[in-house]
Amino acid sequence: MINISGSLDNVNLDDDAFVDGVPHETFALLRQVSPVHWTRWKGGDGYWSITRYNDILNVLKDWKQFTSERGANLENWDGDQSIARRSMLEMDPPRHTSLRKIVSMDFSPRAVARYESFVRDITKTVVEQTLKKREFDFVDQFAAQIPMRVFARIMGVPEEDTEKLIAWGDELMGNTDPEVTEVTMYSEESEKYRLYPFRNPAALKVFEYGRWLRRHKWDEPRQDVLTKLAHADVEGRSLMDWEFDNMFLLLITAGHETTRQAIVHGVEALIRHPDQIRRLQNDASLMQTAVEEILRWATPILHFRRTVKEDVELHGKKLRAGDKVVLWFISGNRDEEIFPDPFYFDVGRAPNEHLTFGKVGVHYCLGAYLARLEIRVVFEELLPYLHRFELAGKPVRMRSNFTHGIRFMPVKVVTD
């Protein structure tokens, strides 16, 4: 159980509050006392924190009242930024629907089922290479490798380029952590990149690389996602450069970083709960529920933002048009009213209708089926060895209230 204490006057959900782990006590307090809470933010004006599961669901369902058009994170956009940086995440229907349709079939359950063979081959190779080392950084040397190699195969990206894509993705998703990127969010230097996603120079590198791939796929089409993007017809025209740029960058970050973090958090949780490893080793049928529990536990994206379109009242609070609304998925996934004993990691938890992929609404995660496949295959291949895993030091967490990131986790594999 979480100790609910503290004052609403001292609520701090800025990036620094997450360096030592998620402030679960704060979220528990908000769920109980102030589920719709005006939250101060040192990066700008405040926002409404939504912390209960059912309230989050209701906002996700209602895109007409709570729009994504003004940004998916806390940053304030001006008119130029809104035009230059808009991806599917920052669009409502019908525009969102038109872009999503270009690639949705490649991430459908039927398509993902066809990927299992090569996903398993990639995973087996990484497992074999990594376990020879006996002690290693699980984040960089294991978890980062599999999702990006899978992504490269599906997208049509040369495998030899995966390492630089990983590095660029790290800088983008770690844009509030000075240990990850030299140009942090809201720094004076970041003003140079205000028209690029995450206000980071790595976005420009991703754009340049994506445009090179686009030209290549136009001249030499293949059966891959990038060829579809290069040749896409949207409302009788090709994708504009900014549309292609932002979609390519979104697929890189969403297709890699979130799955990687789910794998990392899953292994950390199992190391800390060896009884759950034994349950899985004794009953392979639990793997499916284990995947869902890993996703609930990890919640790789801590929050997404919406913006109020018209004045509305929620739990007695008056939300004004233009107010930011932050949906704390990490809090909803620990809601005591929905998940019995939510701070217990239970590989057999059922039902487990977590919010990690958004669960409902037009922005339900495009890659949800692929992520589930990758996580299942990874833990099936690791399972014979997991009882030999130990933490070789304290995991280092990312300074971010957006990405639930572990950037370094030393692991050693002991002998039986």
C-alpha cells in the first residue's frame, strides 16, 4: 500500500519529481482528494491533472471536447510551431484518420502475426549475444536492440543504421534530461530548434535521414512501410514534406522507445519479484497476462495532454476553453478502484484493462499489437534465464515527467 500524505499545496509533478521514481504518493493523494487538480508548472502556465482511471477514459473518448490539435505534451505552441510540428498525435479526425490509414494495416493483428518469426529470430540473436557477457547494461545492450531492429525490418530501414536511430531517439525522448541530450527542453539553446519536435537538433537529423529514405523508396519501391509513406495518396496528393517528416519521426520514437522501456521495467520488476519468475516458469500459460501486467506496471508514457475546446465542468472544477488537461496514465494504472492491490506486481492479474496504449478513442496506440508481440517473445526467450538475473547496481532513471524511462540498468547473470 502507498502512504497517502502531504498537502495539495505542495504538489510537484515537474521533471525533477520523477528522477528517483514516480511520485506515487502524490498521485494517490490526488486520486483520493483532488482528482481534477490545477497543477503549477515551472515551464509555463498551469494545467489540470486528471488522475482517476474512469475520468481519463472519458476524456480520451471525447476528442470533440478535448482536442489534441494544440499539442500532446505540456509545451506551449505558437502558430508557427503548430504548423511545423504537427504529427498524428496532434491531430483530430478527420485528418488524423486519413494519415493513420496509410500505415494502419501494417500494424493490424493479422500483419503482426506474420512478424513473429523474424521477431523471434532477432530476439534469440540478441539473447545469445548478450548473455555471453555475464554483466551488462540491460537498457543499451539488450532492450534497445530488439525494438529498433524489428522497426527497421518493418519500415524498410537498413539494419546498419539502427544504432544511429537509437541514439537520435534517445535524445528526443530524453529531451528534458541533461545527461541524455546537450540541448534540453526550454533551454536558451533549444530556441534554435523550436520548429522541430522536442525542440531538439536530433529531430533535424531524423528529418534529413527520413528524406533520404523517402527518395530511395520513391525510386526503388519495396514492400515496407516507408514505401507506403513515400507513395501515399492523401486526399488526392502526396504527403507534404512536413507531414512525412513528422510521421517518420513519430514512428521511430513510438516504435522503439516505449517498447524498450516496457521490457526494461518488466525485467526490473521480475528481478525484484522472483516469486513471479517462478510462477511463469511453472506455468507458461501466464505469459499473456504477464505481458499485460508488464505494460500496466511500466506505463512507458506517463501522460498525454489534451486541450479544452469549450468550457466544461468536471468533479466540480470549471475547465475553461484553452486550458491544458494532462491525463496521467501512470496514475490511472494504479487506481485502487480499478486494480485490486495496484502496487503488487502480479503476472496473473486478470482482468487488466490498463491505459498504457490509450485503451479507447481515436488515438489508441497504432503499434499496440506489435508491442505486445515483441514483449511476449522477449520474455519467452528470457524466461529460462531470468531466475539468474540480478541487479548489479541501482537503475538510473530519466529526468522526465513524460517518458517513464530507465536509461541505465546494470544486470549480472549468475550461475545456477
